[in-house]
Amino acid sequence: MTRTIAQVAASLRSGEASASKILEETLERIRRIDPKLNSFVHLDEPGARKAAHESDARFKAGAPRSELEGVPLSIKDSIQVAGMPATWGSRSLASFVPDKDELPVARLRAAGAIILGKTNVPELTLEGYTKNDLFGVTRNPWDLRLTPGGSSGGAAAGVAAGLAPAAIGTDGGGSIRRPACHTGLVGWKPSIGRFPRIDGFPAILTDFETIGTLTRSVEDAMILDSIMAGPDVRDRRSLFASAPPRPSGPARILFIPQFGESPVDPEVAAAAEQAAEQLIGDGHTLIRESVFFDLQDLARIWHVVSRSGVAWLADRDGGKMGASFGSSARAMAEDGRKLTGADYIDALERVAAFRRRCGELFSRVDYVLTPTAAALPWPADTPYPDRIAGRPAGPRDHAVFTGWVNIGGLPAINLPVAVSKANLPMGVQLAAGFGEDASLLAFARKLAEHYPALICPLLSE
């Protein structure tokens, strides 16, 4: 399944293929290839076949529901799908099966998409690689020794390997954009509220996390965005999450190739510089400045919010959930218990101040360009690279470019732009002001025309 959503949709509309035929080809490839990757943790073959049969009937009647009619998709295991296990990568939820679709999934299903199953995550989706005690480690199809990143690592690995045309993931600190970067995909994280959320897991990262997409093209990201976006009164954030597209023309782009003294792999840095030069060649104005916020301030916000959230979750129902946590989540919960309510309120006040600062920034620039990940992929069962560019690196140094977007509540996208000497994908991140999602997608689609799709070696198998 190396085709894009748009290509699959075209073949279905023309009658060249049926939804059932495409599904069977997809399932055969999953069975053959996924044992090498461990991308999927649950496949719903009966449910997918029933949905594909219903799609075929709608095509025969001349009544497809949308461009997604009959297109197979995977769903990250931190997103609830009716009748499918939703473990969040945790033994504490090993037997949990929700009876309702989370709202974005319900919208996809109503549009005629075929839900294949669930993809692997680290426990509680709070780490930058993909491994848990329930399902084990997920590997990168570009090099099986390495990680696809996290936390949407299973989603990214599956799409890159041709197991599905696209995947739905979540992004709380870069969890879509970095795995997309590490596997050569387009990773789309919308503004807070653009994809309304109800009937899901508790928001332990407050509103930092959004649902988003991993696709082979910006066009495909736009197709999925058109289905999942739109207000719902049950999620008030969704009532304020969109602005009309900007007029086309030269843009003002702030380029920040390095955040403070945080290390960046030299090949990653070179790829970002080349993308910046391409934007200049396209007639845009490039502004080079240092990072516009205090890295330690944002690190404090992330620590307080994430650890408090894990501690709260662990201690629910008399501590029953936390009793089954793995070692990393237990350590996070223990850190969270040391924090106070005053610490949490202080973090929220810092978030509010940072969002005001982001509003000021995007009054003078249209987009911010950075590398997406500071490091190339590292060994699959290792939480993070301990060295970047020959320098010691901590747990979040590889992720330094992405988390500010989540704290700001902003839209951002990873575009694959190059491969390293070791044939590993590299990407750049474009971010925009709150609600400027349509403008960012249109801008990214134009920039992506300069970069042919990166072809994962596993696609030849």
C-alpha cells in the first residue's frame, strides 16, 4: 500500500479497485511486513471487512460519503475506538474496550473511512520512542535497528512501510511531528480545538495534546483535516480554532536553526539550512534570530504539567491504575507527587504568558521554520540518544524543537526534505499562529513541491 489517500480515492471513484480489494491487499501486507516492525497492536479484520463491504455498496449506488470513502486508516492506541482495545500502552488498561468512538474517529467513520486497528505507543504516550510492557518495541522501517520515535511510533512505522495510506495519531510535545520526521512522512499537528475531542482518555497534558495525522503528502493531510476539523459545542475550544486563509504571496519566516546551546546533528542542521535557502529562492523573507523564549521556563512547564498529570492518573481509584504502571510511568508519578497545587497554578500562569508571547510573535512573522528533530533515529529500545553532534544529550534534547508548539497551542507540520548519509529521513518544522491552520497547510503544500517523496527501503518488499 504505497499509494496516497488521494490515489486510493481516485482508484475507488474510477472503479479501478473496490474497497474490499484494497482492504485485502492491505491486510496481506500487514501480516507479511508488520512482524518486523510491531506497528499494529490490534487488527479488526471482521470490522474492517464489514465496513469495506458497506463502502462498496455505497460506491455501487453512486453515493460515496466523502473522499475518504473506502480508504483504510490506522488509529493510535491512545485514541478510543468503539469495540477495539484502548490500552494507552499500559498494562493497567490491558482489558479496556470502549463502547464509543472518540469524536475525530466518529467523524472519520461517518465519512466512510475503514478503521484497520490500533498502533503501538509508549506507556501513556509520554516518551520519544515506542516501547511498552504490553506489546514491546516498535522499529523503524528505514532501519530495523532504530526507533521510529514516539509516541506515534507505531502509526509512523506503519505508514512509512506501506501498511496503510495514513494514520491518526496524537501530539502532546512533538509525538506526531518527530516520528514523521524519523520515517520520511508529513506529520500534521493542528491548533488546539481544530479537531474537537470528546469521549477520550483524560487530558493529563491539559490542552497541550491534539489529535493529528501522519501521511505521505500534504494533500492527504488536508483531506483528513477537512473531515476532522470543525466546531462542536461539547468542546468549547473548537469554537475559536480557525482563521480564514491568508492571501498567497511572500511570507515573513522566522528561521531558528538552533535553540540556545542545545546540540543539533550536523546533517539535520544542513538540511534545515537548505530548506531555508529554498524559501528565500521562492521569494519569501527570511529572518534569522535566536530562540524567543527561555528554554528552562518551558522545561519547567512541561515537567510540572506532565508529572502532575501522571501522578493524578496513577492515584485514581485508590491507586489501582498506578499499581500496574511500568517503571518509567511510576517514576513520573513519583515526581508528580512531589509537586504542589501552587506549582501547577504557576505552570498554568507561565503557559498563559507564553501564549501571549506567541501571539505577539505571529503579529510580526507568518511562520517559524526549525529542524523537526535535533537527532537522527537511535537504537529502537533506547529511550533517547545520549549524544547529539558529539555532545552529551539529555532526555528531551532530541525533542527541543517541538514542545514549544504544544505549550503555545499552535499548528505545526513536519515536511520530509532530505536523507542523511546513512539513508535516514530528515525533516523541517513549520509553525504558524493559533488558528492559522489553513494558511499553514497551503504554504506547506507549496513548499513540499520542491521535495519528492522519500521512499522507505522496506516498500520494495
